[in-house]
Amino acid sequence: GENVEQHPSTLSVQEGDSAVIKCTYSDSASNYFPWYKQELGKGPQLIIDIRSNVGEKKDQRIAVTLNKTAKHFSLHITETQPEDSAVYFCAASMTGGGADGLTFGKGTHLIIQP
Amino acid sequence: EPEVTQTPSHQVTQMGQEVILRCVPISNHLYFYWYRQILGQKVEFLVSFYNNEISEKSEIFDDQFSVERPDGSNFTLKIRSTKLEDSAMYFCASSVQGGQPQHFGDGTRLSIL
């Protein structure tokens, strides 16, 4: 089955700097890669996703890049703000139109230092 | 914005007892999922459900687990005879169609004593 590795486990950056979180996946058939943000006491909240037919996607300060050949994808957050502090999870699945489960990475605890 | 709601937020149960976790998916969503997150570990897929039947399940989802959509709004996860290792956060998610983004509830913390 699919295996998703995520690093770093903890990332501390100064407010205003950029943060990059990286994930690799093992199954070349995976074609959908969402990123979730989880705040304390809350469920994972989808922040951005990318499909395998696209190399990059951007939404304001957040961007995701995908390298299918290397089987890795990354989350980029620019101009970080205190409210960006949370745990971020990457995930992968092979979507064929059915109810496909997501395989998650272990998460990155992002700390924004004021 | 529509959201997935889960009840209860915290459930404490004696080992060996049955427990039912409840979820109300987003109203126009047709695909439903359960995940669990043991403290400090990654979120793990348990099962997906579509058209009143299980679509996919992981090896975690053994015979002690079952899912049901008892009416038009609720989606439940039953654990028949709980074990200590079932202690975890259980998340329900839904999507409008297969292959579309999954939206998660805030989870039920299950504590087995």
C-alpha cells in the first residue's frame, strides 16, 4: 500500500519568513495530494490540494508543488503569520472516482516565532 | 459554511463495552469516511462508505468495527467490544463525490478504561 513520509516533524520560523514542508510518497499510482492544517482540539482542515496533472498550485500565501518523477510534493507558506502556527499534514490517494481513503504523513508542527 | 459534526466530543468507555460514534456529514455529500488518530501518531484511514455499503476498508477495520447510515443524515461507527488500544481520536469526513476533497469533523476522543 501507499506510504507517505513527511519532514520535518517540527519547524520553527520567524514571523514573516517562509516555511517549506516536504512529503514523499511510494505508490506511483497516487494522483491526489491534499494538505491539511490541524489546530489544537480541531479536526484537519483542507488548505490546498493538487492533482497529478498539475505541477504547481497557488492560493494567496500558500503554494504546493508536485514532482511526479521523484514522487515528492511540498507545501510552501510565504510571509508567515502567528495564525499559521498549527500541525500540517500531507496526504496522498489514488482517486478513481470511488471513496478512496487518504494516506497521511506524520505531520509537521509549525511554530511561528514573533 | 457547511461542516461535518461529530458527537460526542469525548467518550469514556470501559474495556469490553460497545461504543457508537456519531457523525452528521455535510448535507449534499455522498461519500463518507472514518479515520482515527492515536495520540502522537498519524491519521489513519479506517473505512469509506457510499450508496449504503462499504467501499473500501483498511486492515485496521476488523470484525469488531461496523458502520451504518441509519437515516438520511447520520453516519455511525460502532466498535463492538472495545480494547485499550482503541483509545484514539476518531474523525469522520465526507466528500461530495469520490475523488473530491474530504472535509473533516472535529473528532470524538475515545478513552477506553
